[in-house]
Amino acid sequence: MKHSGFYKLKFFITPEEFQGVLKGFERKQADFHLSNSTRTKHNLNEVYEAYRRFYEYFTLQEKPGYHPFFVYSVSLAIGNENSGFFVRNEGVRFPHNRQWAEDELSYVMLSFPKGFQIDLEDEKGKYYIYEDIREHRPLTYAFFDEVANEIKKMTKPLRFSAPAADALQEQKPPVRISKNAMNDLINSWIFKKYRLVMNNK
């Protein structure tokens, strides 16, 4: 289908770096809502705290006794446009002892739909098509692009190796990571537990 899917950026950066990214959202007066039934609104301090807790789960030397989630819908009003992004944590699977490891390396995915729904009607009834979001929400797309470029500047592709049979097997997930986050992960419980090796210093 034309214009289906999402623009996506997958990344793992430190809470301090993430705080810098949040400043851009603050300038645009973005609203962050939990994706629960009441759509609880969080201020930027609460969003930062949620990210810090999520980040620390994966970078502490001892595995914490909780499992964090970082999932928000972000609504924006830019110019005369009302639109938004979705941000949520996902995981990178990697091999361990000839099967998938029970833990995953986590990251955050920022996404923005490529399609804009246009409702139409003809003699057969109502239907809709998707048109290019960039034509209908150019300011929101430009902001997504700006945030993505800011994160890309402070990150590089994540490359790590996991032990497999008698050699290390390189993993190349479509995730970007900052140098500081890389250094934190190297000493983390998950890297120790699975004897993972960071390939990009």
C-alpha cells in the first residue's frame, strides 16, 4: 500500500543526552501521554525520570528487580497542524547457547506515520486512501526530521558480538547508540551475563 508504514528511528542514548532531545519537544509544547486507557499526561520531568529508570535497568552492573517500560504517544500542534509521534521501548534479540537469549538489549523507537488518511465517498460507499504525510503535515514531518538528525549526530550504528559455537558472531541491529551509552553498556549486567563484546569503540 502506498504511503503505509512509519518513519522510524531506533536509538539508545544516556538520560542526559535524552534530556537535550526533550528540550526540542519543550519548545514545540508537545504533550506526552501514557498509552493507557486514561491517557495519563506526563510532564517532561516525568518523561525524563521514566527514561532514566528504563536506561538504568539495562546499564546497571546488577540486574534490577523491576522491568521498565517507556511508551508514550506524543501530540503536537505546530502551526495549524495537529499531529504526533509514538515512542516506545523495543528489544534486540541475540543468540546465546544456540538459542535466543532470555534477555534483550533494549532501545527506544520514535515513529511517525508515513500516511495521512483522506476520507472519500463514491457510489459504492465510504472509503479512505492514504496520502503522503509530508504534504499534509510538513511542519510535523520537519520536526521529526530535526529530532532524528539531532539523535543521529550523537550516535552511530550499534555493533556488538555474542558468543556462538566457537566464535563471536557480530550483531548488526538497525539501532543507533551514543558513545556514552556504549560505555555504560559495556559494564552492564547484560553484557557480563551473556559475555557480549561491543565492537564500535
